[in-house]
Amino acid sequence: MRINACSRSAVAAAAMLAVGAGTLPAAAASSPTEPLKRYYDQRVDWHKCALGPDDATGRELDAAGARCADITVPLDYSDPGGRTITVAISRLRATDRANRVGAMLLNNGGPGGPSLEMPPGMARFMGKTAGKFDLIGVDPRFVGRSTPLDCGWDVGSMIFSAGRDRAGFDRSVARGRDLAERCRRTDGDVLPYVTTRNTARDMDVVRAALGEKRISYFGYSYGSYLGEVFTELFPGRTDRMVLDGVIDPARYNQTLLADSTAANERALRDWAAWVAARHGTYGLGRTPKAVLASVDRIEEAAAEKPLRVGRFRVDEHFLPIVFFGGLGSDLDAARADLATATRTLARAADREPVEPGPWLTEMLTAMTTEAGSHQGSVQAAILCGDVAARRGTESYWRAIQADRGSAPFASPLTHNITACEFWDRPVEAPTVVDNDVPALLVNATGDTRTTYSGARRVREQWTRSRLLTVPGANQHGVYGDYGNACVDGRVNDYLATGKLPAHDLICGAE
């Protein structure tokens, strides 16, 4: 499970450039400048995806018939003759060549989430519609198999809870400062260029290298923001676009989870009701109130002394992320994973020797050990490189305290300070998205990461778009994995025909 701020999966946050700077006239951005032509005109060398016998992702791509390649891009688009990096892509070619639409680029969220592996899964979700597209998985710059970045962290996430008191918050401040300094020492020369704007520019290079005038795009979660930025920097270069779990670009900032505070509290209560109805299985309480009391007891024990969970140590700063990760879906399987993990944590709170199950092991490995350093580093570099601003440490504490009464679980996590407070200032201002793009927007009303209000705001701005709503679902990322036949069918109809619905749609939670 990836621990990303706005990834759909739980396991798991000003100089004008030569091309696509957003401040250039449309005519200037319509074709690359001469120094950039070598990137736009490059030949793509396709090859098998598996890097060795232990490469499960590569084997799955090869088995599906996909091929992989590395695209060369400039580290700094204002210096195209300088240092270069590579962006890893995969392609599952269209099988219905007579009705081929074109290439569809895919992003699974993050920031910092890999997407190279996506084409086979998307092909299953799309059914026969997949045959019309070349499905293109892209690991954004410095993510996954692209040129790597790793700050050498001893943890895998810059997102953690402030804990239960001021001492805990002060530890969060110290940790955020330390993580930022490690990145500055290790990768300071590339950090200014690990941004969404540059990833969008890379996407346009990929588009050109594939020989496409326009691309279709499917972005989950943070991928919605990436898609929004791409449409602003490169107007007219998108065909069919689906954004699932929609971020309001005007509210994309270093505390982008703050909007999800109430949604996470509500999802926690709903999960507690589900668990209480299964007390015989999990033994966490016969009523929702009793289950929530069990969670509070675990948090209190972790604040007193870190919990020993197998080889892991789980303190009050990382414990809430376990629940945050588990609350990304209201499917029974996801709720059961979290309930099983909570039962283990409850025994650890009683200071019993326990071993984590597979779900909890993956979660704790990713967020509390150096194994997650690469992905956590990239997540921080993207978010902080996009929007880092000096707010002052006390502003975070005041925000936590203001919401702690109504959101005791979520507030210390969603409002907490991050490494972005101590990052160098971005070299470019955040992208102002003020266009109007026809797209299909998909969101559940109870989404715990990209809240429904964000989808509504994008729909209001993009008047030519349509919003597909799933009411009553606490689900982050609906298409495909959620198994909602209405959503899947509506999305596939749009992708197959290119025609948006005549009006906004509602698909009931199934």
C-alpha cells in the first residue's frame, strides 16, 4: 500500500521557461524552441519491461504484451542543453487499429506514485474500449524507474500526526526540519526541478515522441492536479480526459489534506459502526462508541510509549496514518484489513508480543522504515517544490487546536506541519488554472483525500465538463477498483465515443 497524500491506493504529499511556462502566449507554446526539438523528435526504443526474474511489475507488463522505454528530458527546461534525466514509460498498444483513438497517458496519484504498471489493470477496467487506445503508463520524473531521487530518510513519509499534545507537535517540527535538510544535503541540485509543472512538460515530450498531436488522459487523485496543470500549460493538446478524485487547483498547497479533516472523522465513525456489527470477529467493541474508544486507547498507549509490532515501532505520530490509509475505501475488504490491523495494534497497546499481518506489514514498512525513503522523498520534493511557503510553525499548531475538539483523530494529522515549511522556495509560482476544459470528473461524496467540494469547484470552473457523483461512498478513486458498474459503464462510454453526458450524473454506491 502506498502512503501518498493523494494517491487512490492506501498503501502507502517563477522563472519563465522556454516551453509551456503558462505565461507564454499560446502561439509561443504551440511548438518547441530549437534547443528542445531533440527531445520532441527523439526516437523511442521499445524493449521488454522485466528487469530480471524478481521484477513482478515487469513480468506482468510483458505478459500483457506491453513494452517499455525511457524518454530523455531536460532536468531544467530553461537550460535544455544542460543535464538530462529519463522518464520511464510503458505501452500496451491498441488492438482495434481500425478505430484507434490515440495514446492515453495514465497517472495513479501521489505525489510520487509510480504509474508504469497501470496499462494492464486499466485494460481490464476498460474492457473492449481499451482496444481503441495505446495505454501509456508513465513514472513521473524521479519516480519509480525514472531517474531516481532519494533523500536517505529513515522513514517513508513526510506526513505524520502531531500527536496528542504540544510536546508531540514540537517533535513534528523537528522531524520536518530534519527531513528537509536531508533532502537539501543529498539532492539539493535537482530539488528545484522536481515539480508538477516540469512533469507536465515531460508529458508533452512523451506526447511528441509517441507521434501524437493530442493525448487522452486518465488521472487519479494527485493525477487530477497534474492533468489540470497540463491543460493550462499546453492548451488544446488533450482529447478525452477523465479525472477521478478531483483536486481543486486553487487549494493545492502544502497542507492539501486539511480539507479532508471532516471526511476522515466521518469515515472513521462509519468504519467503527461496521466493526461493531462484527464484534464476534474483531472483538473491538459492540457499539461504534466502544470501537472508537478502542482506537483512542491504542493512540493513548502509543503516545505513552511506542508500540512494538513485530520488528516495527509505532509511535503516536505514525499510528494515525495506519487509520488514514485504511479509511481510503469503504469496501468490506478494506474495512476488514483495517479492523484486523486494529486488533493487532490493540494487543500491542496491552504490551503483548504481536506480529503484523500482510496489510499492516506493508503499511509499516512503507511509512516507518528507510524502505519507503525513495517514494516519500519524491512526494515531498514534488509538493514542496510546487507550493512551499513560510507560514510559521505556530500557524500549524493553531489550526490543529482549532479543529481538535470536533476532529480529535484527523486534525493532528491533516493540519500538521510538514517538511515543506523548511524547504527552499519554489523556483516557479504555482500554476493558476483558469481555463475551461471538457472532461469527465468522478468523485464520491465521502472521499477522504480529494474531497467532493474540490470536484464541485472544478466543475463550476470547467463549464464544458461533466461531474459523475457517487453519493454516500467513503471511497477515494472510484473507477475500476470500486466495482461500481454504473461508474465503470459511464466512463467507458465516454472513452469509447468521446461524447460527454448531456448533464451531470449520479451513480449510487453499490
